Amino acid sequence: MNTPHYVPVHRRTREEILVGLSSGNPSEIRDALISAAYWEENWNWAQQQLVKFAEYDNDLVLWAVATGLAFIAAFNGEINEQEARSILSRLKTRPNTAVVSAAEEAEADIDHFVRRRREGEDIDLTERLPEDWRPPSERFSEKRPG
């Protein structure tokens, strides 16, 4: 069984994001999309980058699209919901379970952080972790002198 491993989200400038998106390399595209969705202050700009890759023929990139939509909802409490739900509906038909799971989680985040807030519920938004944050298991994993 694979143990989850925390990977920090590297903060990129818009220029760096656009370079990654134009690279043609699925890993670089994924990382650029995740950075945009996680760090970009203008959620609409970040969502538009995700939309551009919503039909991309690579599951790594499509996972990033779904995950990015979840980040936008959780960090901002706003999203173009009709556009996001249309994308997520299509992603849930993919044969890749990671893409489907990410799309389902994004839908749940939109329901929680966007729809419920719009209906007047007092829902706290998720806070971004600092770029240098590490889980306790990684911060204290070095053996201490005994």
C-alpha cells in the first residue's frame, strides 16, 4: 500500500505559470495549474487557466483541473459554478479513478464552500499552508541524538 507523501505547492508567478502551461509536458502543466489554483489571488484568472485544460487528453492534467477547482472553492468561497460543475461532470466519466475522485471532492468543496456560504451559512474558508510547511512526521523524522 502506498503511503501518502506531502508535496508542497510551489508558488509561481503568472509568467512562470504560463511557461509551464505552454510546455506540453503533463507534469509541468499539472504543477502550473495547481500553483495557479492554490496561490493566485484572482480566482477567476486561475479558473480560466483550468478551463483551458479541461479537455486535455492526459489524466495527470485532468486531475489537476479537478483539484484546482476544489482549491479555488475552498480558498476563495467563490467560483464560476456553472462552468466548474460542467467540467467536473465530464471528468467524472473518465476511467481513471483518481480523476473521478478529485472531481467528486471538488463538487463537495463547491457545495460546502461556495453554495452553503451563498445561502448564508457561516462557513470558514480553508487557509493556504505556507510554502515551507511540512507535516510533523517530516519535520521530526530525523533521528535525534540519544
